[in-house]
Amino acid sequence: PPPRPPLSSTRSFGRRSTGSGGGEGILRGLGGARALLRALGRAGRGMAGAGGDQGHPAVVFVLGGPGSGKGTQCARLVESLGFCHLSAGDLLRAHMKSGSPDGQMVADMIKQGQIVPSEVTVNLLKGAMAADGGARFLIDGFPRNVENREAFETVMGFDCSGVLFFDCPEAVMERRLLARNEGRTDDNIETIKRRFKVFVEQSMPVVQHYQQCGKVIWADSDRSPEEIFADIAPQVEKLVPAA
Ligand code: UDP
Ligand code: MG
């Protein structure tokens, strides 16, 4: 595995305001109206104006092998730090059940543990981000390969602020996946082995890319959820502070 980054690796990000300007308070609690106003305000200029002083929302990609605890920790970060959590896998599973023409292709790829074409996933993410209208997003389980990463940057016009990476031994992930019972078509031993292979061969290069940029918060995932959360929460808040 790649070496852990030095403890100071996230310091270079500095503090930045992610405030979204006036009107926020009035519209808070009116989720639909707020999202609609934001979407209207953005018409013709992409995501500009949706986030803080960079002119776009702040995004943290959450990566780690299947069963490494991405979803569990994202739920806690949403609750304590007020992020919006988007799971690429959940969006794809909803899409596959939506009756869309490419739904069957997505269902087949998930069942095989393969990576769905970037075009589909990035469009789902873009739509979900616009619908939420928030300024700080955790994007969980994406980008899955280098092409996913490049497509996101091209379509959205910006890169992530940083990556939260959960480092977990395969034996631990395998035990967790076989123990969970969410009715998923891919939580069987055959697909699990393929997902591990795809993760090592295709997703780890994305983590390595961001590590070279000094953008990775590295977490040892073979600990209790409480310990992991106590470790990562201050680092994530420092990376993308609330407005
Ligand atoms: N998937 C994909 N692109 C993504 C995210 C997910 O193709 O950006 C597919 C892929 O087949 C993956 C499955 O959805 O194996 C489940 O992904 P999820 O992140 O929900 O689960 P994990 O494997 O991390 O437990
Ligand atoms: Mg998940």
C-alpha cells in the first residue's frame, strides 16, 4: 500500500469560506424552493455561484474499498458537520430502478462489480448537486477510476478540495460485506472478489493521484466507527470549514 502522508498533509489547503451569500437564512428549511432558486440563479453558468468564494461548491471525495465504512462515516459527518452526502452507488441503484433506458446496463455492471461509464455517473452527480444546492458535498464511492475523475473535472469545471480515504484490510471488508444484508446484487463472495480487484487496479490510482497532490486524509478503517470518526471529523472540518 502507498505510504501514509505526513500529518501535515492537509495543512496546505488553508481555510476558505464556503458561505453561499445572502438569502441563505431565509431559504433554509424551504429545501425545494431554495434548490429551485439556486438552480434558476445558475442557469447558463454551470455551477458558478453555488458555493463559496471559489464560485462553486466544495467537494470531498470519499474513497475506500467496498465495506471500508464510507457510508457509515459519511452519515456521521453529515450529522455533525452539515455536509450533503451523495453516494454514487446509491444514485446508480436508484437510476437502475427508475426505468431509464440505460437502467439495465447499470444493473448488469453493478452485479458484475464493474465501473459504470463516467457519463452516466457524472450526470447523476451533477443533477443531485444542483437539486440540493448546498455548498459542501461528500461524494462517496466516486471517482472509481482515472477516467471518472477526469470526467468530473471536465463536466463540473472544478476538482475536489480533498479526498477522505479509508484504508481497510480485505479480510475485514469481506467480513463486513458478507454480514450486511441490504439485498444488494453485488454482496456475494464472487462479486466481492471482483470488486476488490477493480478497487486495487482502477480506484487506487485515483487515491495515488490525489496523494501526490497532498490532498488525501488517510484513515485506518480497521477501528471502531467512534474512533474513526473522532480521527477524521476535525480533519474534514479543517479541509472544508462550514461557512
Ligand atoms: N459504481 C460505479 N461507479 C461509481 C460508484 C459505484 O460504477 O462511481 C458501481 C460499481 O459497480 C460498484 C457498485 O456501483 O461496484 C457499488 O458501489 P458502492 O459505492 O455503492 O459500494 P461499495 O462497493 O463501495 O461498497
Ligand atoms: Mg456505500
